[in-house]
Amino acid sequence: MSELLEVRNLSVSFDTPAGEIQAVRDVSFCVRAGEVLAVVGETGCGKSVLCKSILRLLPEIARIKKGQILLNGVDITGYREQDMCRLRGRFFAMVFQNPMTVLNPSMSVWAQIAEAVKVYGRNMSREEVEQRVIQLLDLVGLEDLKKRRQQYPYHLSGGMQQRCVMAIALAAEPKLLFADEPTTALDVTIQAQILDLIKEVQARLHTATVFVTHDLSVAAKAADRVAVMYAGKIVEIGTTEEIFQDSRHPYTWGLMRALPAFARGRDSLYSIPGMPPALIDPPKGDAFACRNEYALAIDYEKQPPMFQVTDTHFAATWLLDERAEGLGIRAPVFRMEEEDCQEEQKSPEAAAKVLLDVQHLTHVFPISSGKTLTAVDDVSFQIRRGEIFGLIGESGSGKSTVARCIMNVYRPAGGHILYQGIDICDSREFRAHKKMLQSTRQMIFQDCDGSLNRRMKVCDIIAEPMRLQHVKPPRGTYRAEAAFQMQHVGLAAAYLDQYPCALSGGQRQRVAIARALSMEPALLVADEPIASLDVSMQAQIVNLFRHLQKEQGFSFLFIAHDLAMVEFLCDRVGVMYQGRLVETGSVKEIFHHPVHPYTQKLVASMPLPACCTGWDERRQNR
């Protein structure tokens, strides 16, 4: 295959008042026509900056220090903005992580897709534009086309919004597609559809794809080759089989060990110790050395070069140096064991203590011209004290609407929600217990960008619930309490005086989690709290949830599309489909003996890591 894109020794820096942030450091790779290259790594490692630098979508404070970017052998590093505008959309396009930053809230989704078609399709008639929009909507799996003419982005779930962005990106059938976490907000079935869509586009248009993701299981399913990034550098690159079955870099080992598939029967997930280094002043030697249990003395003194393992497999680790051969360090064996999943036996008294009782909940959204959409239809379930209840289902199935009804963000059209025996749907009862209800219930929203005030510093965001409820900070000052909570979610104290715009998506989500936990709630409602986090940080946050839940005994409504995390973390699970709760049961019952056909489809769609022993057999048994 010919090289469609070639990046040579690219370095990108951000000039900030605090100093030069070396976001991308001496990166080289190529993308061949028709292949999918997955770029994986922790939040802040430079994955998104790498893609944006190729498309020249960087802010003014960023600059390309050195290197070359070649498209079909032509160096575009020095192209002017008007030259880049001719390339964007037609030669390459990008699907961004957060669809709401791309979509215009004042235009219908139909109009926005049609606008992209008109821009790239010159002299197209109205009928041709209409037909092309229909083709794109059908391509990305958005059904009920008539409804899309009247719907705006805020009418759609996160997954549906992302599919609209995909349709816009594919309007001109680009040769190279950059997908920055395109499946982060999607459930497993839609995620599988998007991955199949990328493969379909690749086969039909021979489109190459640079697929940025923190989900190794998704990378294993979607990619032909995988590049692992850490601290602005590519530390390992190879074919999918080489990375997942014969990985050589300790950081790659750590990422795979953090997958919940390897924690079955354990109390906690593995997480890589420590935090990535600050790129204002990168370490002298290997940036991963301080977190690497296999680090050698030379790792702290000198950066390792790219050692060649095979013709297609390279890794930057001193363990591949001929002088390290006698140390006997080998990659850990990754196995996914089948265990009996013995459920914790709870006393009848504990089982009888119900904290939250949702009874026949119904919620309806008005659309237009007297038309309505029933988002939640006759949903009933209970959450006991000290229990973690998982809620799963496709995008648009009503999960987030249920959560917002429980938190009084939405007023239900019917049914009752009893919290500690108080009917929170009753206005009089809610007003009578308002202070208690607001302090003992906390929510983590799916969209961390929308839930954080961009004009407030991180310190003030985390302390805001305590200030509003006039809660005395346990550690003396609000700032000290904010610093303590940040440490719990893996954020350095240096971020206390930063604004949300200065943080990555994963870092902003950690701030939202810290804010919710600062009130030590009795009920924590988490709507996709780990969706934007990389696997290592997901492990840290899920371990934190489990630790705090056992320590403080709060109840937890955990909404997620990552079924492996739900299986690991939760006690019981509810499955939603088209606004209805179709099945509830223990984790063992739902994941090992599903009854409803939709539940069976969900479980079968779980992207299991290909390096697991016996993963094919387990999928077949489902």
C-alpha cells in the first residue's frame, strides 16, 4: 500500500505564560491508503494535538517546532490557511470527541448535514442535496429520517449527535479520516456499528483512518496497526496482532493490565502508579521511568531509541537493548479467567433497606406542533442502601433521562420517585426537605464541558457545592478540601488555579467527579462518569468509587456503556431499551444468563480484548 500520510520527526509546542509545553515530541509514523491506524494512550499524551497539528487546527499559542507532514509525498507543513482550507473536508476530515462543540444548536441536524453537502458538492440541485443527506443519515445509522428534519442537536442523545458529526465528516468522501475518540459516548451496539461503518467506508472509498482512542478493546477490533503514545512520544508501534499478542513496552503492558477483563474475581482493577510527567519540563531520560516497575538505571539518564522487533514492530524501551537480554524480563501473561462469580450474600435486613424507589416513572418531551417523544415509559426499580446499581442500554434508551428525573433536573410526567421515603416528585415534600435532598444527592453528568463553569477556577468549582450548602470544610479551608479531592481523583495540586479550558477532556471529567464526591453523598448518580477517561484512569476512578462506596456506604446509580466496567463494579444491573426497563437482575444473571433478546445482543456486542486467552470461546458461549 502507498503511503497516504507520512509524518517525520514532528514536534509541536504550546507557548504559555508558565513556559513551553512540549505536547508532541519527535513523532514519526505513516498511514497507508485504506488502512486504519489506532493511536492509544492516556489523557494528555498528545494524541489529539498530533491529529490537529496535521490538519492545522491548533490554537495561536501552538507552533510546529520541527518536522514534516507529507500528503502523497507533498510537504504541507508550510501551507497557508487558504491552502489548508482546500484540503480540509475533501482530502481529510476529522470527527471530534465532543459532538456538541461541532454541531450548531440553532440549526436542525438535517440543515447542518445539508450545509456540508452544499459546501463540498458544487452545483448540486436541491433534490441531489436531499438525496445525499438521506444517504449519509442512512450510512451512519440514523433512522426515522422524517423526524431528523425537525430535530436539533439537543433533541438527540450523545451517540446520535456523534453519528451526525460522522455524517458531516463523510460528506465529501475524504481520503483520510481522523477520528478523535468517536466511540467514547456510544453504547456497545452503536459502537460496533460505528466501527463497522469505518470499515465499510474504508472498503468502499479506500479511506484511511487515524483512530484516536483510549479503549484498547476498540483499537484491537478496529485497527490494522496500533501506535502507543506516552508523554508526547510514540513508544511502540506495530500491527494489531504484534501489539496485543507480543507487546514489548512496559507502558503497553500497563494499559492492557488495566482492562477490567483481567480483574475478574478481584477486588480492584490494576492501575499504572503515578501520573504522566508535566511536559513543560520533560524528564531527562525515559518519561515513563518513574512509573515503570521494570525501569533500568539507564532509563533515568537517556531516552531509549526505537528498537526494531520485526519489520513492522518497533518499541522505545531499553529492555530491547542487547545488554538487557540477560535480565530475563518478559511481558506478563494476560489471561481472562472464568470464575464462578460468587455473589456477596447480604443480610435480609440490609436487603430490605431501600434508599431509592422508582415507581412507574414516565417522562415525555415535547418536540413541535403538539408532537411528543416518550423518553421514559413506566420504569420501576429500587436501589438499596450501600448498593451499586448499573443502568445500561443504547444511546437514546432513556438512561440519562431517568437520572435527571431522580435528581429533579426534569419533572416527570408520571410516576413516583421515593428517596428515603420522600416523594421528590411532590413539590411540597421537595420544598420541605430541599436542603437535605440537595446535599445528600450528587450527580456526575456525561458532558463534563457543559457541567463546569468556564469562568471559575478548578478550586472554586470543586468547593462550590460546599459553599452553596454552607458546609464547613473538614480540612479547614475550601482550598485545602479541593486539593484533597483532586488528589483522590488523580489530579495534581498545580491544577487548582487553572480554568477548565486549560484541561484535557479526561482531566475535566475528574474535576466533575471530585466536585460530586466533596459532599460525601448518600446517593451518587453518575451518568457516564468514565466515558472520556483512558483505561488507566478509568481503573483509578472505578477503584476510588468502590473504595469510597465501601468506606462511606453510599448508594450508587452507575450509568455506563462500558459493559465490562459495569460487570466489574455493580451489584445489580437494569437494562433499558426504547424507554422501558426490559430486564433487571444481579451481575451474574445479566452477563452470564441474559433472558431478554436485547440483553443478549448487548452482551454479545462487548468488545473483548483479543489478547485474552479463551476470548473467542467466551463470545461463542454467549
